[in-house]
Amino acid sequence: YMLEVSSRGMVCPFHHERVLTNAVGQYINVSLYKAIDKIKIFQGDLVAFDGETLTIDYLDKTRHKTVEIPYQTVAKARLAVKL
């Protein structure tokens, strides 16, 4: 017999708002249903989440920018690996 144990991995998607609340301060990847400033995928540090709006600090070329994303427009959010 062989028993194999696996996990969903470090970059598994967030399925609940409370998990997203616990991820404040972490590096995340967010895909949107509707683009904000012609961008549908943001990857950066989750600065704040109040249950309705995500605030992400991301790098645009060489500048740090902050974007506020309504939670209703989020298609998928997950932890990301920063290289």
C-alpha cells in the first residue's frame, strides 16, 4: 500500500471574505471581472480589506501605486509568490 498526502498548495484561491481579511499584509494576485484602468490582473501587497473594498499596493514598472478594488468585481484572489 502507498499513502499519498497532499495539500492544495500555498497559492490556493481564497473562497471566503474572512480568509481574505487574514491575508492583509501578504502578497496576493487578484483577477477581476471588469478592468480597472485597463488592468484586469493585479499582483501586490494587500494593504487593507474592509469587507467591501480591497486596497492593493502594486508595482507599475518602477513606481508603487495603490488601487482600491470593489469586492464584487473580484473573480479570483489567491496568495502569490514574490520572486
